[in-house]
Amino acid sequence: MMKLVGAVMKKMALALALILALLIPSVANAEFTRSYRSDDPDINYTHFLLTVYSPDNNQTCKSTMLLNFTVDWREYPTFAGLPSPPAPLMKGLYSYTIDNNTAVTVASNQSSTDQFDPRGFKVNPTFSYLLDVSNLTNGYHKIVITVGLTNNYDDIARYINKDTPIQFFVQNPIPTDPPIPEFSSIYIRADGSVEGTDKIHRNGNVYTFTGNIYDPIVVEKDNIVVDGAGYTLQGAYNKTQMDPWRNGIMMNGRSNVTIKNIKINSFWRGMYLNSSSGNRIIGNTIISGIGIGLTSHNNTISGNIITKSGTGIYLSSLSYLVGSTYNTISGNYIINNVEGIFLESSSNQIITENYIANNEKGTRIFSIPFGVASSDNLFYHNSFVNNTIQIYMEKGFAISDPVNSWDNGAEGNYWGNYYYVVDNDGDGIGDSPIVFDENNQDNYPLMSSLMPPLYVFDAGTWEDTQYNVYVLSNSTASDFSFDPEATLIKFNVEDETGTTGFCNVTIPKNLLDAEDNWAVLVDDNPVIPSVNEDERNTYIYFTFSHSTKTVEIIGTDAIPEFPSLTPLLITLIVVVAVAVVYRRKLSISNKRGGNQ
């Protein structure tokens, strides 16, 4: 008998879970009941009914969703009649999963109708939870409920999936932009006038910043150039969240507009182009919730730096049947974001020569359910480096699966060390393709990047202005520091010994400047740099022989280390001076009074 107990306990150590995915019936509010019985001969005594009351398949969730279900155990191991020592106690295991993410364990609610077996196992648990779905992307999602058993002998459960999951989806409403309050916006009107600021100078069809701007800009005029001249367009950033529901620059129905040379920080979207075509977004630096958003066609996005954002470039759909099309995205550095490029039911883009690095997802390709697929996009000469997931494709229930080209017929993209690729003939192209799925593969993967890495280093924040130093280099750059007292920038570079390295360093003049000449040291050895500058920045280029080395760039004038103390010190000096003068006058007056 003890041998039998041991055998049964081993069976229970394997545990049981029947994992199922729920497709809510087409009749709204109808409950869903399904019977599950194990077909494993060793555990065929297990049987339960699962009844789901909510959600139903016609439900639209704005922020929360009610999850309500019951489990009715009909058969399960009870160990009834087995001698001492006591047989293990049973435990139920219950959880749910949304979109294959981490499972969330749930406990049953207490009810007056609860029923227990002699060993305390609840045979009819009921579950009711209000789930927060506000963080889900717009579209359809699936929920999976897991039901299982284990015991207190070893408390191990091994899940046995006997079913093919059936999906059901929740659709959140598509958010719309609330109107931007007129009193806090700047307008370039259709007649060419500028309203809301005196920091944009107009010269014909060229609009140039003359200082930093702290309100969003709405462009209502075609055929113009907006030149930031290196100044900053700053959103209302409270150091915990981005300026909600506002676009740094908004263009609706515009054509032949060039936006260039602007630093855009802390908006919901740095720029947003809606139903616009023939526009050029060139040479901007953007840190926002979404760097650049488009629901538009035939635009060019080139030479921008988009970093520390939720999504770098987001091409979204206009409707279920029309997405953003025929845009060119080239020569951008899209680094350190959650998602680099996001294509939502958008097609016929040319995406080339971008450096897409250190993002959670390098490129996300999503097709809205029952809409057009993100297809016929051409990716080539891009560098995908150190992204957690290089390519993330969500097929969903689109009209068709996404089919894209990942090479131009001769050369593809560079994938870093993410995929194992060999080049036996030494032509710089991998000997075998990289296959993502049956419709997407890079037939000619590159063995090296066509673009050097860009490093964005945080030099600090002074009087609510954040300063970054940009290092463009074929080396690995690290350990950055800025010492305003020593007027010194310092960082390390590393690569294969004996090869030639280079750095092109961009330094804001308000952070660090030099009256005459800059000093550049590599491992304490001076090198002669090439120095260029504009009104806002200094650009320092130099080369060196590779190994692990320390770079020091020394100027003469640095931002004050404690700028907020300067007014206080001036005030203190004035107060002391006034006090000294007053005391001297008082002393002279007292002496005169004593002599009378």
C-alpha cells in the first residue's frame, strides 16, 4: 500500500494543468462553458468544467475589463481511504495571461456557496477581477486562463497543454488628440504670419528660431522651411511624465514643408504629420513619447537623432484599409528607445541606412485586425545593433500576412551578433539568408555596419536645461564624464588593437567652449583635431590608433558648476558692502557725538 501511495504522490508531483484560450461566443453576454478531461491514461481521473461570464467577444474596453469565471471540479485525486501517513492535500492553481505575457496568479473569491471536500479543497471556486487594460495597444488581444492542480508534497506543478489555443480579442477605442489650447500654442498661419511667439524670425518662406521655445507649434502654411538653428523646442516636462497629448510640431494636410535643425524634448509626439505629403524632416534631435508620428504619404525623414523615446518613428494607419505609404526613412540614428521603428498597417516604405540600436524592439511590424498588412516595405543597408528583439512581427487577423523585402537584391542589412552568419568567401555578405518567417528574410545579410555608432551621453542638467554630448565613432565609447571645474570632457574608446579609430564629438557651446584652441588628449598624448562650429555647437573630429584608450577634451569656459548660487553670492556681497559702509558711517557719527 505504501508503494501505491508513493506512486500516486509521484503522479501528483507531475501535477496537472489544462491550458486553454477562450474564444467568446458570437452572442453578446452569453456565458461560455467547456468541459476538460485529461486524456493521459495516468491521470485520466481529472475532470472539470470552466464557465466564463465575462468578457464577451463584442466588448470594447476603455481602461478596464471584468474577468469573471468559475471552475467546477467533477473528478480529481482525493486519496480517500489511504492509510497514514496522511495523503497530500490538494491545491488548485489558477492564473490568466494576456497576449502571452507573464502569467498573473489569481485566488478565488469567498462565497456562501463555496463547497469543500473533507480535506479542505474548494471544488467550485469563483473568480471576479477588474483588470486594468489601459496599457494595452489599440487593437485585439487574447486572454488565456490556466487551471491546474498540485499538492503540498513537493508543491510542483508541470503544465500539460492538451488543447490548441483559441483566441479572443479585446479592442480598445482608438484615442484621438484633444485640441491644443490656442492660448498655449504657436501658429505659422496660412497667410505666413506667426502668432504666439517673438522667437521665430520670418524671411520670405524661411522661418528661423532665434531662441528656445516652450510651446507647441502648429504649421498651417505649405512651401516653407522651419529652421530651428540648433535651438530647443521644449515641452512641459515635470520630470515624471511627458507633456500629455501634445505634439511638438503638428502638420495637418501640409505639403512641401521642411523641418530641420531643431532639438525637441518632452512632448507626447515630437512631430506629427497627418494626411501630409512631400515634406522633409531633416537633421533634428528628438526625445519624446513618440519621436516622429505619421499618418501620411510620400514624406522624407532623414538624418535625425531620435533617442530616449517610447517609439522612435511611428507610421500608423489612416483606416482599416489605408495605412501610411511611400515614405522614405534614411540616415537616422534611432537609439535607446522602447521601439525603434513601428509600422502599423503601413506599406511601400523605403527604410535604408538607419542605425537602429539599443532599443527593446528594433522594428515592430503590426497589422491591425481585419485591416491591411504592413507589406511591401523595403529594408536595406540598415544596422540593427544590440536591440533586445531585432524584428517583432504581429500578424493578428489582418487580411493577409505581412510580406516585406529585407534586401535590395544584392545587399541586405547588418544584424550585429544577433544571428550567426558566416562569410567564407570574404565578400562582406553572409553566405546564407536570415529567415524571420516564410514571407520575410534577408537574403544578403551584411557582415559589417555601413554606419558608425552614435553615443548620446548625458552631461547634466543646469537650470532646467539638459545637455547632451554626442560621440560619433567607429569605437565602443563608454565611461563618459564632464567636469565643469576642470573644463574637461572625458570618455573611453575601445576596439581591435592596431586598427584606426575616429571620433566626431558634438559639444554644446553653453556647456563647454574654448576661447582659442581646444586640447584633445588620447592616453595623455596630444592629437591635432579638426574643429568646426556653428552658433550653438562645436564639432571636434580626430583619429587615433585603436586599443583601449582614454580621451580627454579640454576647453577654457564651462557652464558654472553651481549656477543657481551666483545670484545669491552677488546679493551677499552687496549686503556685506552695504553693511560695512553703514557701520563705518555709524562709527563716524558716534565719534562726532562724543566730541561735542
